[in-house]
Amino acid sequence: MTGRIATVGCLCGALLCGPTRAAAQEPVPAVSLPAVPQVQAEAPKFKAPEMKPEKKKDAGLSFGQVMKDTLGDFKRLPKDNAVPILALGATFAASAVTYDHSISARFSGTQSSTFKPGTILGGAEFQFGASMGTYAFGRLTGHTRAAEVGSRLLRAQIVSQVVTHSIKYAVQRTRPDGSANNSFPSGHTSVSFASATVLQREFGWKVGIPAYAVASYIGMSRVEGKRHFTSDVLFGAAIGVMAGRAATVDIAGNRFLLAPSASKGGGAVSFVWAGKK
């Protein structure tokens, strides 16, 4: 009995221990674990913002560009109602020729104190000095608006004077006082009306009306001083309006046509609204 128990115990031990040994002898498959990424703590990098060069608002207002734009103004004249304006001015100037000598005979030739400032205000020194001063102030202080207005005034004045003196050279009209043969048209009047036209188109009629009043005063001073005939002044006004419009062709707004007119007692300037641009 004891022998059977021992035999059964041996068999049970073999059954229990056998698989354990076999399992111990079999190789255990290796389990591959995913690699854990190594995170390296780096100090934050601060990238300085790129400093892009600012576009200057007045980049197109250099003196060289202003001169280039002036050449463009001359090329633009035939396309910007220059011919109708000059034709209108020539018509009224021609109608005033009949009264030129009778009007001039009313004045002694000695400039009165009332009209004497007109000689200075309409002079090239004052007109070009004002435009160049405005332009220089705007450029030096970074005031783009001032530089823009000054450049347009300068452009209009250059155009008016080139056209005026070209006609003077071609016509060779004697002045009322007999001092020279460059009476037609009036340069003081043309440059003054050129400036007035730019100011009107830049700032509207609140500035335009006083500017045209000053330009008309300058024209009258040239007749009163016997430096010009009435027809010289009327055609000079037309040249000035033409030049001022050429320099401000990109400014939209109400359009007015200026029409110089003559009468037996003198001259006048009328404005006709031509709609919006």
C-alpha cells in the first residue's frame, strides 16, 4: 500500500514538475517596447522681428521726380482741355484788343500804392519762392501734404512760364509804356492764375476764391501800371488755368471752366460748373 502511494506520488510529482521544467527550458520570446523619444529641454529661441524698410509716402516727391512729372505735364496739355482753354482765352483776348489802348490811356503809368503790391506778389521771385519754400518745408519736416502741394505749385508755375515766354518771344508785342517788346501775354498773370488753380483744386473754393481774387488783382495791377494791355492779362489768365489743371489732373472733384471776358470798361472772369470729374 505504501509502495502504491509512493508510486502515485512520484507520478504526480512528475506531472507537476515536468511542464515546469519544460517551460523553464523553452526560451521566452523577447518583447520589444517602443522607443521612448528623448526630449531635450532647450532654451527658447527669440528671433528678432525683421525690420522691413518702411515705404516713404513722399518717395515720389524727390526733386528729380518733380521735374519728371513736369515733363509729363507738358505732354498732358493736349489731353487736358488745354486747347479749348487757350482758344477761349484767345477769343476774349482778341475781343479786348479793340479796347486795349483806350483802357491803357486812362492810366498815367505811375504805379499807385493800391496796386503796387501786385508787382511783387505776381513776380517770379515771390511765386517760385513760395512754391519752393512750401516744397522744401514739407521735405525737411516729413510733411508729405506740404511737399505735395509745393511740388504741384512749382510744376504749374514752370509750365505757365515756359508757355508764356515762348509766346512772348514769338509775338514780340510792345508794352503799353514802350519799355520792351514782350507784352503779350502777361507772365505775372499767368503764374498767379496757375498758382490759384492749384490751390483751388487742392483745397476747394474756400481757398480758391481768395486765390483767384489775388490773381485777378495782380492782373489788374499790370494794366494799371501800363506794363500790359487788357488782352495780355486775359490770355495770361487762360495760360495759368491751363497750367494749374495740368499739374493737378489727378485730383477729382467739381470741375469749373474759367472764362476770361472783356468789356469796354475792362475785363472780368466768369466760372461755369462743368460737373464732377
